[in-house]
Amino acid sequence: MKTSLLPVLALSLSGAAVLGSATDARSGGEPAFVRITPEQIRWQDMPDSFGGQIANIAGDPNGHGLYVQRVRFPPHVMDRPHWHPGDRYVTVIKGTWYTGTGATFDPARAVPLKPGSYMFHPARALHWDGSNSDEEVIVQVVGLGPVETTPADPAKPFWVKLKP
């Protein structure tokens, strides 16, 4: 069973609005620079994620081409093993992001990555991640659309709230 990150379409539209208001006006067809402050980022709730959010920074994750998203994990919230059809490049922006690979979800074996850390997710490789501490985590994901998320076990809830 394939599921897409549900608010992606809404994010694409809101991302376009943010980008439209954040670009420098240029004449003569010159490329415009884009500046987005943290206050301009429009976070969207992800259903059943215990408060997790996603924001589209650039591009269209539903379309073909480069996209940039941010994902916010509340404290003690992780996702179960899943995969994406394309490569993804992830940078930790805030907090310690706990990451695991393979089909076995075991937060005790997760590898902690501090802010500034980077992780490459190969296409179709099973992984799981999130916050396994008292702190919020924000990661930035770069990839080529369209984005899809396929859970390893669709019978289990995708999001997990861990006990502190």
C-alpha cells in the first residue's frame, strides 16, 4: 500500500504563496533570489502523527523535479519502517534525530544525529526515524518528486508515540 504525505498538495500551494512573497522582484527575465525566514514557513499538521508537521520550502513534491521540505517531529514521536521511490538527502536542522535502517523498528538501536548532521536515504531502502528524546526535531529533506511513502507493514500505525 502506498501513501503520500497527506498535506503535500496543500503545502505545494502554500509553498508557492510563500515563495511568491519572499522573492526579490527582478526585471528583464533575470533569475530571482528566494529568501524565506523561519517566520514565513507554513507548517502543516500531518494526520495521526501526534503533532508532527511538514513544510514545503521549494519545488513541488507531487510534481517532477527538485523539492525541499522540512519535517518537524515532536518529542518522543517516530515513524515506523517505510521507503520512498527516490533518493532523499536529509540534514538535521534542530534537535537530535534518531535514525534506523531496515525492517525492524527498535528505537533503542537508533543512531542519534545532532544538528548539522546529514543522512542519505537510498531509493526503496527501508528506514525509520524521529525524536527519541524530550526535544523537538526538525530535518530538511531534499529529493526529486513525486514523493510517495510506502510503509513496510501497512497494518501497523505509521506514527509511534514513545514513552518518555
